Amino acid sequence: MIRPTKASSMLKELKIADIKVGSRHRKDMGDLASLADSIRQQGLLQPIGVTEKMELVFGERRLRASKELLKKKTILARIVNVKSIIAGEYDENEVRKDFTPSERVAIATAIQRQIGNRRGQRTDNPLVQKVAQVVRGKKTRDLAADKAGFGNHETYRQAAKVVQNGTTKLIQSMDEGRISISAASILADADSDELDAILNLDEKAILQAAKEIRQRKTSIRNHLQIAGEKKSRAKLNGKRTWTITGDQKVIQCQLVIADPPYGISKERWEPKDIEAFTRQWCQKWSSCGADFIAIFWSQERLWEGRRWFDESLAGYEFQQMLIWHLNNNGAPKSRRWLKQAWEPIFLYRKLKSNRSIISKNKSWSTHLHNLDCHVAPIPQTVYSGSDLKQHPCQKPVSVMSWLIHALSEPGELVVSPFCGVAPCGIAATRLDRRYHGIDTNAKYRRIAEGRIAEYGHHLTATKD
């Protein structure tokens, strides 16, 4: 146990250069920049501890932040008496009570409120200027979550939900570590009677109950969402800027986005001869007149596909390969392969077309970035709303939005020869393009119509 010496009745300002730092148990110093900001703004709230021989006992992070980042020459310290430096370090860093999740929620909430209040203060205040600078680079919620020790705003959101909606027993179970923050967040949706019964179970049974509640909630949400899509489809009138059809004739357009079968699923529509199928539709759609043809493809047949496209897309030349990042949470398909968390998108340009991609009249922001050829770099992880999975090979709307924004202009016609449930159609109508989707499956055509009606933005109808 750390005991103060007779000389420690008063705190002392010691020269940092005189303090000796030996071999330490803690190796990871964490985010010293944030600690330095705190010391600069609030002062050193807790002094470091040293022996009478000026050997550091505790407070290495505070010492390093003061010395290396703040360039201070002295630091406030307390002289302590310990049996060993290691014992003192252990007492300071291990035998202490960390903030519980609910306490950290209160801290994060207070930080958010404090930052919000500071926005109305004088801008010549150095502290306000510093806060404003931080907020500009990071959302207030993210900053509060980080400062309160949550690591990310999603964990903060989940813990805050438990504090706001959960029972006293649920909050206590989360604080005591009996259940995780994420599981507690799910259980906060349960009825109080059901929740009390669940919390009396063992840890494994609690996790299973949380999983069942989440599945039940997701099922209800999806049912209501699909019902809303059907209702929107029923209200459709004859005038609209988009078409969903089973007719496979070639349409003259400005952009083709093709998501054909390419052998990665076990669905019945996968062709037995992928090469023959691919060459056939490429030859057919070479007459569409589009400036660009963007083709989703697989890593497995990467170079074969390139050869088939080159030889079959008459009047088009390969421009570049784009990269779509998939959800990275899945497991590898084989132990012989690294996990394939991306898919190629081949981009072909019509010969002699000088169409610009990054033009001055386009606004680029958020997921419609213009930084590189990585399409929609944020992996799709939330399957709800316009990205609710209703097709085995469905692509996110954000991917289609990026392609349409880059490769076409408002008012132009975008065509999908293999539209599925039309994520491309949703993106096109949102971006004020006309859209023509083709799919041989009547079920998916009906779903596509409901999805565009529900999530797309309608314009005055024009003829194709």
C-alpha cells in the first residue's frame, strides 16, 4: 500500500529532469495528446507520485504528456513511501475502481452539454477556440464518447439507451459486468416483467434471450417495412421517371450498370457456362450507346472476366478497375484463401467518348467522395431501410449512388440489365436520373417497384 511520508504533507513542484523512470509494468501509454489537452485546459488534477529518491511510482502518462507534449520543466508531485516501485504502480493502476458504464454515460452527456454551451461564447477565448477546433474535426457525440472512455459513439449510444430506457436492475447488471453493453441495449426493449425473468438466468441464457429479442424486433421491423413498400407500390400512378420490366431488349441510354450472375452464388439463375453467358450479354449491350458500362464482377474470375469483356464489348475500351469494399465481418470462405472483403467493378468507356467523371458542377461529399477508385468505402453493416436484404446478391444503395453520381448527369437515363430489387433504381431517382431496370423474375420486379416507390424521389415523368 502506498503511504505518504512525513515530507509529503505538502505537494511539491519538482523538476521533471530530476525524476527517474525505471522499468515500468504499463507499456501502452494510450492517447497522450488528449491527456495533454486536458492538462493544458484544466491543469494537473492528480499529481504524480515519486519516492524520496525521485523515482517515479505512479503517473507516467501525466509525466510524459507534461514533458514531451507540453514541454513543461516542472510537475506537481507527492513524495510517497512504498515497499517497491512495482507495488506502487500496481496499487495506482490496478487496485482502483473504474467508472461504470452508466457513470461514463453521465460524463459523456455532460461533455456534450458543455461543448454545446461553449458554442455561444466569445470566439477570442482560447479554450473555446480549442473546443471549436476539436469539434470541427470530430462530431460532438464522437468526442464525448471518446473522452468518457467508450471508444466509439455506438457503444455510447447503446449504454445511453440502457440508462434511459432500462430498469434499475438492468443498469446495475450492466455496471457490474454481468452482461455486455450491447446485450443490455437489446434487453432495454423488453417488457419489465420479461426483463426481470431474464436477468435471473445465467450468463449464457441471458445472451440467448437477448439474441431472441433482437431477432424478434428485427422481424417486426422488417415486416412493417415491407408492408410500407407494398403500400407505396399500390399507390403508383402511370407517370414516373423510372421503369421496371421483364423485357430484355437493349435500351439506348447514357450509363449501364450491370450486376450479372458471375458464379459466386448457388442460386438457380447462375449460368452453367459463365463465359458464354457473359460474352452474349456483353455483345448485346454493346449497342446501347452509353458513355460508360460498369460491371460488377468476382475476384475468382478477375482476369478471365477482363478478357471476355475486352473481346465482347464492341466499341468500348477498358478504362480502369474500381474497388467495392464488402462487409468485412464475415468469415473466410476457405482456410486456403485470405478473406475476400472486396469485389472489382470493371469500368468501360465508349470509344472516342470524352465524358468527364469529376466535373466542376458536381458536389462531392460523404459517401459520394472523389478521392480515388474505391467505391463506397464504408462497409455495409446495417441491413434496414433501402438496404434491407430482399435479394441474395443485393448491392448497397451507396455503391450505386457513387457510380451514378460519377458516371452520369441529372436527367440522363441509367439502365440495369440485371436489376434485382433495384438498389440502382433507388440511387438513380434520388440523384434525379431516369431509370430503366430489367429482371426476368416477376417477384423481384414487384419488390423493386415497391422499393423505388418507398425510397426513391420522384420527378416529373419524361419519356425514355
